[in-house]
Amino acid sequence: MPPVGPLVRVFPLERNELLIRAANLGDQFDRAAAPQQLDVRDYAIKLYEQANNGAQPKDVKIEE
């Protein structure tokens, strides 16, 4: 998978359930930096594909 701007950590919770934690590492020295975005749905689909030999997920549910 291509690297993403924010720091991303993935934690398995249960079968077919993950916790994805994204943290922006910007600090007072990075105020002029452009905002970073992470498409969580796209990230989850690509993560599934990578772990399942390119198979597409039947359903992706995102909760905050």
C-alpha cells in the first residue's frame, strides 16, 4: 500500500473488525504545511484487498 500522510496504526479487534487510528503529526513548526486527508473507506478497502489476494470486500462499515 502507498504510504499515507498521517501516521496510521491498525489494531485487530475481532474477526472482520479493525480499529484504524490516524494521527496528524503536525506541530507548531508545520503550521504552513497543507492539510492532510485520509479516505478511511478507501484505506479499509485497499487493506482488505491486500490481505485477501485482491478480493473485493462485500461490505465495509465505518463507525466513528
